[in-house]
Amino acid sequence: MASPLEDILANEALLKDLVSVAKDAALLQGVLMRTKEEPNASEVVSYAPFTMFPSPVPRPLFEQAKQVQRDFNLLVDRISQDTEFLEQALASTIKVDDFTAQLFKIYRQVLQEGLSQPIVLGLNRSDYMLDYGKDGNTSLKQVEINTIAAGFGGLASWTPTVHRHILKVADKSDEGFRIPDNNPTKGLADGIAKAWEMYDSKSAVVMFLVEDFQMNIYDHRFVENELWSRNIHVIRRTFDEVCERGSLGLDKRLFIDGLEVAVVYYRNGYMPQNYTEQRWEARLLMERSRAVKCPDISTHLAGTKKVQQELARPGVLERFFPDDQEAVVRIRATFTGLYTLDMGEEGDRTVAMAIADPDQFVLKPQREGGGNNIYGEDMCKVLHNVKESSERTAYILMDKIRPQPVMNILLRRGAPLTPSTCLSELGMYGVYVRQGKEMVLNDCVGHLLRTKSTEHDDGGVTAGVAVLDNPLLC
Ligand code: ADP
Ligand code: MG
Ligand code: MG
């Protein structure tokens, strides 16, 4: 697709000036990351990787993604309450995928014990790519929905200012008006604050459950500081700290270091590597507790790729929206082809279809965090190896979405300053709070555009592939 900024990309002298303007603007706005070398110190920091210019996104598709977000919030929340569906959808997966099986085991334990907290807080991000069809039309297609640790809402609140400044210096101020305002920080904090308020204990705290290596801490800090500004006490703790010092008190209240925890906000815990046997115990402790969990274990499971694939079956969305055909239509419009690899004829057909034309598909395991999907020749190899065994049910198959490439420059510490052909992925942040049967909050609170070079099939910002970007609505 032609970028309205193409003339700048050809102007080498201007680009050279703009690079330091861009990096300094990011630093001044707090679009920051710690370095790989010193992930746990704030002595030396750098700008978070970002594009030099915003990338074109058709306004109607941007609006469509915004509008369907409240439907997706309801969908995820309803799935999380449907034990029969989760059991069925994940039955084959948990037989072969240990990670999902562990999550499911905790889910069953919590169910058996009975819910200790009727308040549910969801902070998710539904991600899309804009598929450029053979007919020349572009359509919004969902890549996945992240129901745990969906990041970058903090940093994305400040990137519009950075891009607008760059455009101004490049004598393109007018283009800056096409970058939409964005403030997921506020919306995410609104959700957490609401859940904290409803927990109804002034002295209780919000706990961010964080990684051992905290490169992306500033993204969290924006949300933390927003909560502090509302006089909500926030603490950060790792799994190991919860293992060592976390406990349940009266009425299963969760305590750590003498503080009662009202809300646990997981920014960790979505990958097998995040866990040890002890840490699984800590996850169970938190799930059993009276604290509001974001997400709770059932909502975590509702975000698996297997569930996504089951939702694409005829009639399944109707189960969750029996009285709202319009919501079904809005959601379904964003689905691309998703195929089961369960044992049986249907799964056999999926295998044959993928092997016959691997470039049309993506093979996905039940993993998060980028870099796990399998493409092309590798896909054929994996499918050949697992096609006769139930191991294949650990994966799902998905149509490859093909956005139109756009030229941009990716600014990343140590990377050369060369324009590259890029693809973008648009995310929308969803926030909801439910108490028992009543939805008390359901909103779309902002967006995230991430862009990567076409050299890479896969990978997010944390994986070092994609970088932060902004839509330039057109
Ligand atoms: P994760 O949970 O690891 O982020 P995703 O489903 O988002 O898993 O896949 C990771 C990346 O792979 C995406 O950010 C996107 O770049 C690419 N990808 C995933 N699904 C598709 C698809 N159907 N078509 C094209 N690219 C895809
Ligand atoms: Mg994901
Ligand atoms: Mg993703």
C-alpha cells in the first residue's frame, strides 16, 4: 500500500535528522524499555522499539474493530462461565498439552471448591490484521484474543505524541491529525480501580504479578501510577515471592507481607517457562483466594487458541448470544478460517489441506508471547511427524491473513536505519467488570498498532520482532 509519507522515506538527509528527533521524543514521552543487558535496573534505559512513521489503517476497519470489542468482552466472559463448553472444547488439547492441562487442573480444583469471589475483572486485547483479498477489498480479520497479560497499553498512550512530533518536524503536521488519540492507561486503570473499589476494603492493595526479568516495566508503571494517583496502593511481586510469603487468611483473603490483596493483575504466568512446581502452587493459591483475579483461571482458558478455533464452528457463537444475532454477525465477520486437528475425519482433512498448500496457513500451538507458530516447510515437517498421533491435537490450523505491506523504518536499539517492507497488527483493548450476573463495566479503552518487517512471520514486541506504531487513519 502506498504510504502518504513516501516522499519523506526517499529523503535521506531529512531521515537522518528525524532519527534523533524521533528517539529523543520517545525518551521524553516515557516510551521506554529497560535493556536486555540490565533488565532489572533503571540506571541505563532505552526507547521502546517503534516505527519512525505511523502506518495507514482504513478508518472504517479501525471503527469496526472498536465497535466489536464490547461483543468480544461479553463473549470471553460468557465462555469463562460455561464449564460444559470449556470441558468439551479443551478435552482433546489437555490430553496432549501439559501447560493447558495444568491450567485446566487448577480450573477444576477451583470449581470444585466453589467460587470465592463473584467479582470478575477482564483486561484483554483482541488483535487483527487487515486482510487484502483477491477482490481488492481489505477486511478486518482476528489473529487472536489475549485474555492474560495483554501488554503495551501504557506505552501506547504516549506514542501518538511522539509520531505527531516527528510529522511536525518533517513538515507534515496535517497528517498528525489522522493519528487517533489513545489512552489505554486510563481505561485499564479504570477497570482495575473499579474491581478494587468493589472489593470494598480501603487498606487492601492491587498486586501486579510480574516477571523475573522486567524489561517492560515502564509499560506497567503508567498503569500503576495512574492507580496511585487515585490513592490505590499498588505492589509488584513475582511468583517466587508469592510462593515464599503469600498466604490465605480468614474467608480466603489473600495476604502478602502483611498486606491484603484486593486484585491480582497477572503480567506473567502465560508461558510454561514462567512456572515451576512451586509456582503452580502459588497460582493455585491466588486462584483459590478471595482476591479478584485478572484474569481468573477460566478467563485465561477462554483465551486459548483451541477455544478460538471451536468458536469458528457453525452455531457456536449463537450459544453465547442466543438473543443477539447482530453481535454474532459482528463477531463472525472478523473470523478467518480456523480448523481442528482433533483425531477423526475432520482433522485428517485439515492435515491434508495444510500439507497440500502450506503457504496458505499458520499452524498454532497453545502458546503465547510470539515466536511459537509454524509456517511453510516446517509446518509440513511437523504435520508429517504428528499426523497419525493424538499429538496433533495440541495445535490448531488457521488461514494465513495477508495484509498489504507498507514501507517504514523500524527504530530499534542497534538496528541499521534502512526502510523495510512492513506488516501491521491492530489490537483493541477491552475492559469489563462483572459482579455475579451483572456487568458493571464493558468498554473498549484504546488500541495498539504493532508493525514488523515482512522478513518475520511471527513474533511480538517482547520477542524483539514487532515494534510500536500508530494508525494513520485513511
Ligand atoms: P501469540 O499469542 O504468540 O502472540 P499469535 O496468534 O498472535 O500468537 O501469533 C503470533 C504472530 O504470528 C502474530 O502477531 C502475527 O504476526 C503472526 N500470525 C498469527 N496468526 C496469523 C495468521 N492467521 N496470519 C498471518 N500471520 C499470523
Ligand atoms: Mg497471544
Ligand atoms: Mg499475538
